[in-house]
Amino acid sequence: MKNYDIIIIGGGVAGNSAALKFIDAGKQVAIIENDQWGGTCPNRGCDPKKILLSAVEAQRHSAQMVGKGIVKAPAINWPDLVDYKNSYTEPVSESTKNNLVDAGVSIYEGTGEFIDESSIQVNNNSLSADQFIIATGARPSTLDIKGNKHLLTSRDFLDLPEMPKTVTFIGGGYISFEFAAMAQAAGAKVHLIHHNDRPLKAYDKELVKDLMNQFEKLNIDIHLNIDTQSIEENKNGLIIKGKNGFELNTDIVIGATGRLPNIEHLKLNQANIDYDKKGVLVNEYLQTSNPNIYAMGDVLSKEQPKLTSIAGIESDYLVSMLTEKYKAKINYPAIPTIVFSTPKMAQVGVKAIKAEENPDQYKISTIDATDWFSFMRVNEPISKIKIIQKKENGQLVGASVLNNQADPLINLLSIFINKKMKSDEISDIGWAYPSLASDLPYFYQ
């Protein structure tokens, strides 16, 4: 049986980063992967999504300026766009694998199953380690309805060779809203079905309503309070049926109803590792119920959003702790989350609902910035910002943004929150003018 200092199960972004840093620290490291090296984000998640989004952004920007110096917005050639995306994603897995090998990491391709508390089986290889890190990520869940064989996943959408005439998304999360905007921009008639009246429930309710209004102006139909019961084939393609007589014809259906942790194959019980339906259970040191086994990333059962940025923080934390550089409990900063829709929506820190419940502690400022120069110059249809400050000292603690420049803006606001900056400190910075950043001092009312 081959023994290592550390075995990492899962070759995604967090696992690969940790493996390389452990090697630099002089550890003997093995990593196990049963799918694509690099994991979801660079292969079939955030990175390819942003490549497709680049064409959508170019089209939207031009469309906003039609009649104001631009004659006609460009059309999206979906097959060409997918080919461009593939030129990025196709080399990812092999190059990631080669980087690990070149660094001296032992790699094993296959499904790992724990044999006992300190060893694991991969194909015909029995391996042991002083410590393990589980980083197997998550996958799309499948709605348990009749005809669910017709449901495509987010991965299928990213690989569509042609954009169908009609596309329907089931689920009210960020994936549905992002891909719905892409499909509409590429020329499809788009429907979005959600089982209750609160899609994007993690985000500010008022801004979500504004976003849905913008979708309606783009002729994206949002069907709320619809419990989908079945998907059937007919002569026109597919028909989605729901309670109370709901029926909808469509060419394809994308299921975006959540994600499941990749834990079934691990045989966690044999290693005395506790878990629940949301993933592996860990303490404040990312340690499982087996003291020599840790976990990180989307496989965790946790309150924090399951984002690549958070997995990276967890990866760096475990490397520091297991190389005896850091012994404190993990401390998560305020992490921004963003929906890359049309327009984009982002938030960070304390949410408006919490501030509303504690009016003695927080002040909420809601700004309609649609007519501000930064947004009117590109004729944005809407721009709203919510700022949450501590009443006692004016410190910025939370923000929500709805506009097409939400991604750079929320990153700036995240810096202010994590650095505990007050409004007067932000005003004292000499920002380049005119720019998005030069608007920041005016957000505080």
C-alpha cells in the first residue's frame, strides 16, 4: 500500500491549488479525480459561462446605444460563440493534469472509496495517508418528475451546438436567470418556471422584482407558483405540464433546481465521516468527524455560498493549518455573490432584510442611479444600489447592486466592507474622474 502525507480527493480548483502548495511545503501528495481535471469552474461552470456572456454583453451594450450613435445591434452567432468557448475549455483538463504531474503530485484517475479511517481504494490501487482532504464538489440535481429524462443540465446548455427557437428553464436560481438572458440574446423565446413566488431568494427582494421587470421587457416569460409535474414529447417537441392545468410547449428544457454534493461513491461511513443531504459535516477547522480527514469546497454542508472564491479561501486555510503556519478557526470575509444576468445583480455583507429587522443598528440607503452619468452615458435601462451602514459610526457593512456594471462595483464595495471603512474614508480617496469609482462617495446619504 502506497502511503502519502496528504491525499486530496477531487481535482477541482481548490484541490489542485492545495496540492501544489503542499508540494512546495515538502509534502508527499496524491490527488484523485474521476472526471475532468480542474473541476466544474474552468470546464463547465464560471469560466465558459463568462465567455458566452462576453458576446451577450457586447450585444446588450450596442442595443442600449441604438439611436444614440449606434445604428444596429449585432446578432449573436451561437455556434461560433460555442466554438470560441470550446477553444478555451478543451485544453483545461489535460493542462491541469500535466501541471500537477510536473510539480511532483501523484495523480490517480478514478473513483476513490474509503476502505477505513486511513486508507482509500482507487481502481486497483490501495492508498493510505496521514491526512485526507475531500474536495469532490457538487453536480446538478435532477427534478423527480415524470419524463425527467428530457431535462438537460447547465453543462448541456453550455454545449448546445445550435440555439433552439424555444428554451425553458425550470428553477429560480442564478443559473436559470443567467442562462435565460443568454438564450434570449441569442434569439430564443425563453420561459422560466419557478415553484413559488420568490426566485433568487438569497437576494434583495426589491431588486429581484426590478430584475424580473427587466426580463419581461426582454420578452422573457417568468411563470411563478408553478409546480412542474411532467415533461412529455409531442409532435412540436416537448410539453411541460404543471398543477392547475399549466401547459407549455418548448424545444428544450433545462433543469436548474439546485446541486447535490458528490459524496455517494466515497463510502464515508467506512471512514467514520458524518454527513447530511447538503454534504460533508465539518467543524470550524474544516475537520470532519474523523480527525485526520478534512473537507472543503462545494461538497461541504455549510451556510456560506458554494462559490469558487470561497473554496479557494478554504483551500488556502487548510494548507496553512496543515503545514502548521496557522492554527486558528477559519474566518470567512464578506464574499460578494453575483448573478450575471441582464442587468447583473450582486450583493455582499449584511442583507437589507437583516437591516430592516434591526433599525436601531443599521441605516439603509436606496439609490436610483439610472440617471447618473456613469449609467446614462451608456443608456442603461436601470441602476439601483442599496447601501447598509452601521448607525453608530457610518461603517459600510452591506450592499446590493442592480445594473450592468455590478461586477466591478460590488468588488470595490467588498473591499470597503472587509477593510471596515467608513463613509468619510471612502470620500477621502482621490478617484479617477469620471469613472464608476468616482461615484462611490455619493452612495452615502
